Amino acid sequence: MTAAVDVVEASGAEVDRGDDAGAHARRALRWHAYARAPLDALHRRCAADIARGSLRLLEACGD
């Protein structure tokens, strides 16, 4: 997920780096939707990685 965040930030997108359950949930939803937009393969995979990683972090919070 960290590498994916670095890639999308390098392309000009902003990623919420919050570390609470709410931030993880918002980030997962945003990047899941972003991954479904018309993107090149690299950015689509990065968005999916960010969404998946955010869900794992959310799960670790116990929420």
C-alpha cells in the first residue's frame, strides 16, 4: 500500500494518511471508486492496493 500511495501522490493525487478507523474507511471507499474510473493499468492497480490496504487497517482497528 505504501508504494501505491507514493505512486499516486507522485502523479498529483492526494491520499489521506489518517490512522484512525474513520480515515481507513473513507480512504477505502474513495480509492475503491477511483479504481473503477478510466485509468491506466498502473493507477488502477495502485488504487485497488490502497483500498485493500485501508480495509486491512480498518479490520485491525476492530471496527
